[in-house]
Amino acid sequence: MTTPASTSRTPSTSPPGGNAQAAIGEPSAAARAAKDALTTALLVIGLGTPIVLIQTQQSGAGVTLEWRFGLLASLAAIAFAARFLWLTLIAPWLATRRPLEIGARLSPTTLAWAKRAVLAFVVLYPFIALALAGKGGAIKWIDNFGIQLLIYVMLGWGLNIVVGLAGLLDLGYVAFYAVGAYSSALLATTVGLSFWLCLPLAGILAAFWGILLGFPVLRLRGDYLAIVTLAFGEIIRLVLINWVDFTGGYAGISGIPRPTFFGLPFNASDEGFAAFFGLQFTPLHRLIFLFYLILALALITNYVTIKLRQLPIGRAWEALREDEIACRSLGIDTVTTKLTAFSIGAMFGGFAGAFFAARQGFISPESFIFMESAVILAIVVLGGMGSQLGVAIAAVVMIGGTELLRELNWLKQVFGPEFDPTKYRMLLFGLAMVIMMVWKPRGLISTRAPSISLGEAKAVSGAFVKEGHG
């Protein structure tokens, strides 16, 4: 029994804001964030010690080691600051707002005008680059940031048919890219066909190889399908390396004829494009022509994919993607469905390969390694499998972002004159994939309007379907 005296002797020391013991015993949110950020910095130091800290330098007949403590400390400090800001500012802010799916909450009118504005920008891009960077700078921006990006957009849309719509995991898509490039190059250099004849033939041959790949994998799914397609890509690469008499081996094929404008070559001769129209010769003419050529090919790929998706074969692809057993129970011929997906996706890869060969004028097996397949597949996955717009955005971010590393020479003033940003291309590539998998595991755009609908077509959330498709 408590007496009044004992009750009066118990002082009240609780702070106005809460329990004193809880306030003293539990660390604040900032302290927890700082501890977590310190752990991240130590992890960066541990992982970066064998990769960043030690650099080998050729010195005469031997090799010396260079210790880059400043660079490693800078990376650890950046990791600490980024993790601390994420935990204290960005994560709480994201938790208080509703997720916005690109295109899911925009009105059809707004979305249509946005697409028209983007298309108008892409069409006018060469002239915008020419106006802002001049003739000398526009060459780089049109070639590296225009043509290069559109090639990967087209490849992403082609692979999207196989992976995004049909749900067939393909790790050897670069093989069809190589078939298109080498078939076009060989037909042009040995038979003497023009680019405009080589282009459809390259697509047909790539589609044929897609059918050949499709037959052995008709009964495979998941990881087994991925292994077989990966092996197919490596087989094609090894054939290109070892069949020296036919492909040139590591030396590749050079002297590939460039595309012409209705028979007018883009050179300084009297029969060239510039002389015919009375213009001063400049390499920009050829680059602008190639830009609009690959833009037309990419738009055709997008248009055909959208139209095929609305046809019975497109709906069969999506049924196969969701559940192959249910697809068979509905009477859908899964053999034809898989073969059409592989062949049509391979055809667009062949078109892109033919354009790549004509653009470069030289090809070799080094351009068709497994990493190219991984990059194209990553573009499809990060953009949102089955989403045409998401694939295009992911290609611009991933490929354009790595190209921008070449423009970051000012970082040498921070990390030292020996620092080369392009060496960290794959590191940033992997970091972007990790961020995407944490932030939006279903891709940038995981909703999509249904193929067919009764009445108004509304977007379906990726949470209601198997692979994040709508």
C-alpha cells in the first residue's frame, strides 16, 4: 500500500515531449541514418579496395602498383552522403506520396499530345543539335546520341516481342543482330547487292534463324530456355570467329558499301548527293540521312508490334506468356505461337544488324558479344516488359547515360588526371539496375492498356498479371 508520503517523494522528471528513458535510450532517426550510411561507406571501401584502390601501371619491362587512396575515399564519401540523404530526406518523402505510373493517370488527350511532342522533338533532333552545337559538335550528338540510341530502341522493341509479349526468355538475341549484319555485309561485298536489297534479305535470313532456334526450344521454359538461347548466341559468335574463310574471323569484314539516297552516294564526287543538289559537301548529310533511316525502321518496328498485338497472334503471345498450359487448353497452337514470336523478333534484329553494318562500314565478332544481349534484355526488363514506351525510355536512359560519361572530363579535376569516367560504365550500369529493382521492380511502366476491350480500354496494373504485364 502506497502512502501519501512515499507518493509525494517521487519526483516527476519526464520531459514534456515523452518518456525520458526512451528519449535517452533510443537513438534518433538521424543517428540511425548516419550509422547505416557509415556501414554503406565501409562496404564501398571493402568492395572497392581490389578494384579501385590498386591500379597496375606498365613501367619498362615490369609492372608497378599505384595506390589511389583519394579516389577510394571520394567514392566512400559519395556513398555515405547518398545513403544518408536517402534515409533522412528522400525515403520519407516517397513514403508520403502515392506512386505515379507513367501514363496511368494522364488523360488520353494529354497523353496523345505528349506523344506528339516527343515525336516532333525526335524528328527535329538533327536540326536542334545542329543549331545548338554547330556543324562540328552536331556530328557527335547526331551519331552517338541519335543514331546509336535509335539502334538500341529498335533492338529493344524487337526483343520485346519475344520476352515482353510472348514471355520467352531470350539471352542470345544478339545472334540475330549478328546474322543480319554479316548477311548484309557478305551480300554487299561478295554479290554486290545494294543496301536496299540487303536490308530485307537480312531480315528474312534472321527470321529463318529465329525459326531454327525456335524448334529445339519448343518444350523448354524458364531457365532451360534461357540457357539454350545463351548457347545459341555463343555458337553464332564462335562460328563468326573460326570460319575465317567465310566471315574473316577476328579481322571482320571491311569495305561495306554505305546506303545511298536513290543512287546518290554521300561523298564529295561530282555524282554525290551534295553535288547533285548544289550543296557544299559535309559529313552531316550522311549522318542526317542515317538518322532518319533508323528512325523510320524503329517506327515501323513499333507500328508492326502494336498492330500484331491487336491481332489473334498477339493475343496468343500474351496467353502463352501468362500460362502455357491454359493456353493449350484454349486450343492455341503453342508451336506456331512460339515460332512466330522468335521469327518476328529475330527479323527486326536482322534489320537493325543490316543498318549497323552499313553505318559502320566494318563489322567484327567483337561487336556481337554476350554483353550486347544482356544490355538489350536489361533495357526491356527495366523499361517494363511488354511496354513500348517503357523500352524506349529505358534505352534512352541506359545507353544515353553511358554515352554522357564521355562528356564528364571535368571529373578529372576532382578525382585526378588519370580518372577515366568511361571505365566505370558497367559499374554505373549495374547500379542503375539495382536502383530500378528496388524502386520499381516491374519496370518503369508496368501498366498497359489491354489488347482488346468492351467499351473504354483502361490500363491494367502490373500487380494483377504474371510478369508485370498489363
